[in-house]
Amino acid sequence: MNFRPPLLFFCAMAVLSARAQEPSPAGTWRTVDDETHKPRALVRIEEHDGTLTGRIVQLFRTPAEDPNPVCVDCTGERHNQPVLGMTILWNFRRHGEAWKDGEVLDPEAGSIYSANLHLRDNGTRLVVHGYIALPLLGRSQVWERVDAP
């Protein structure tokens, strides 16, 4: 008996293999202050069951700033909790080459925004686009990868 796997099987395996090799936002990222352009924090993004979450693992503070800030303006369970270790990204799911339908917290203002993520520059930069209601009305930050993609 001569067994020949269908061409469709090989095509499906090629697509799955290519998808597995696509860069992921999982890793450690340096956030940069919009005004001073200096590093503000390191955020560790992890993927679990197809969903991305990210938490602050290090803060870069000036001598004049509180070295252990709490999220005074946050609501709910995050109110007055330490910013270091806080989850600030959650519920992102892959949609093609982007990660969408998630939320991002600005711990300095306590505000939560809808957000999308996408990689650029061969996975060395992450564009974090936060918005209220419509993506066209939002703004983006570019984070720099600290570890190798």
C-alpha cells in the first residue's frame, strides 16, 4: 500500500510552522518617558494560553521621586498598591501580526485604556497603542526590547 499524505496536510504544517516562528511580544521591554525620553520601567510580557499580560519588573526613578510608588489614582484592587510588580497589560490576543483587544494601565494617572500591540524593526520595538472608544483617537508609545527576540 502506497500512502501519500494529502498536499493540504503539508500546506497546513507549513503555515503552523511559519506561525510558530513569528516573533512574539513575550519578553522584557523598556518603556520610555514621552517628555524626557529617559527610561521609566521594564515590563515583562508573558503569553499564557494565547493571551498576553505584562507587569512592571523594574522602575527607573530619579532621586527626587519616591523609589517605591503606589498607584494612588488607580481604582479597585490596584488602588494604593505598589507599582512595582503591578500588571499593566492584559487580555491581548493575536490577530494576524498584531495583538489586539487588550487593555493597558497608566499607573501614573490610574487610567485604563483599550490597546493594541504590534512589533516592528524585526521584533526589537513594540508599538503600544492606547485609546478610548476608537483607535484613531489614541496615541502610541514605542517600547524597546531588552532581551533577544
